[in-house]
Amino acid sequence: MSLKACKVCSYLTEEKKCPMCGGDELSLKWKGQVVISNPEKSETAKKLGITKPGKYALSVA
């Protein structure tokens, strides 16, 4: 199964609904990915507005 990116929070998932925010608008068209393990200490997470650990797309179409 292919990873899909949530159009709301950019979380990457194989589910039919985003387990992170509950959104149901998922896209197969995304670019780049970042894994955040500790959002409180991550400058990247702060710049991207990520507050929970996980795997996220950098760009979602």
C-alpha cells in the first residue's frame, strides 16, 4: 500500500483517514518527508508547525 499525505496536517499514513488529526482528505501527490521524534526540541518541527512525533510530507498537492 502507498503512503498518503493528509492535506490538513501533512502526516503520512497508509490509513483511509488521518490518525493524527482525523482528516479524510488524503493525497498520493506529495514530495519529501521528515521524521520528527521530539517536536519540542526540533527546530525543523517548529518551522513546519509540527507538534506531534511522526512522519510528515514536506509538500502536499
